[in-house]
Amino acid sequence: MNSDFEIRKKMQIKQRRVKRKKILINFFIIFIIILIFLMGYIYGKIQKRGELVVEKTEESVNNEAIEVVELAEEEIKDWRLILVNKDNPVPEDYEFELASIDKNRKFDKRAIKQLNQMMDDIRKDGISNIWVQSSYRDIKLQEELYNNSVKKYMGQGKTEEEARKQTEIFINRPGVSEHNVGLAVDFNDVKANFENTRAFKWLVKNAENYGFILRYPKDKENITGISYEPWHWRFVGEENAKRMNEKNLCLEEYVKLNQKSDC
């Protein structure tokens, strides 16, 4: 009896162990299945989110690139920003119309309204001693001024090369002068003492509101290649003038900056 009882007891214990083992195995299998499902779900979410981030980032980058290119193209193609200097002659295909300032002087038709308004307003502020001495010059007149200056310096004993170098400090060669495109004006007697006049101080403060800049500042001579000319002002458009003054950029720097942003 005792022996049978012990045998049954051992069998029951064994069966319970087997049952517990099966339960544990089933639980483990279910746990693994749930874990795999969760990992797959989380991975899918991460991947989807990553794709969205990449897509949005690429979209943002592309949009920014488009904006920069469009801005740069707009600025560089802007007729108001045409760069004319020793390294950039007037393009052969450049076309523009002139309008009269008075009987003898002309200016780009697209900007003469701003020039006239500026001259009217400066006089309304009580500054009457200001006038446009020189504005648009055709190539023939520019050549005449240039050659006369060279002859003057040669007459002082300089070689032709020295005379040309001295001339080009203030007068550009024909075809590389801003006056040849009708966007520059020289005020009064075209002398350095213009800097000491009320008119000059008014222009420094207000000219940007009409789209004009001091074209050849003191601190930019090494960039413009032209000595400081307080009398020489250039039309670039109001928004460009304000940006350039705010960032202390001459036209060469401003155009170069926009060209870089197009890359």
C-alpha cells in the first residue's frame, strides 16, 4: 500500500513538473512572439519617422536652395547692380534708354525719377548749393577725358605708363566707367572738399532712400581700385543700397556675395 501510494505520489509530482514546464515553455514562446511583434512595430515606426525626417529635410534643403538660387539670379540679373570697373567692361549687348536731367546731362530712364526726387528733397531741406556736374558719358567723351588727363600728366614729365596709372586713380578707361551706363552722377565741382559740404552729409544720411550709394568709399579703395570720391554716387536701387550700407559693402563685395550664394 505504502509502495503504491508513493509511486502515485511520485507520478503526480512528475506530472505537475511536466505541466509547469509546459506552461513555462508556452509562456516563453508567447513572450518571444510578443517581443518580436513589438520590435517589428517599433522598427517600422522608427523607419517611417526617419523617412519622413529625411523627406522633410531634403524638401527643406531643396526649398532653401531654390530660394537662394532665385535670389542670387534675381540680384545678379538686376540691371541696377551691373558691375562696371577695370575688370568688368560694359557688356557689348547691354541696352538702356536715357532721359534728360537738363539740356546737357542724361541719366538712365529707369532711375531718373529717383534722382530727380532726391535732388528736389535735398533742396527742400534748405541745401541749394548742389548740382549734377557729370552723369551719362558716351564712350567718345570718356575717351576724351581720359586722353586729356594722360596728356596733362605727360606734360608734367611723367612717362605714358605713369600718366595712365595716375589718370586711372580717378578716371576709368573708356568702356569701364559707370558713367558709360548712365547710373552714376558726380556732384558739384568734382573735388575732395565736397566731403565738407552740407550736401554730402545729407547724401550720406538719406541717399539710400532713393537707391543711391557712395560708390568709392575711403575704406574700400583696395577693392574698388579707385581712390575715395565723395562726389561720385551710384544708383543701385533702394533695397540694395540699404543692404550695402547696413553691411558696409561696396558694389564689388555685394555682387560677389550674391554670386557665391548662387553656388
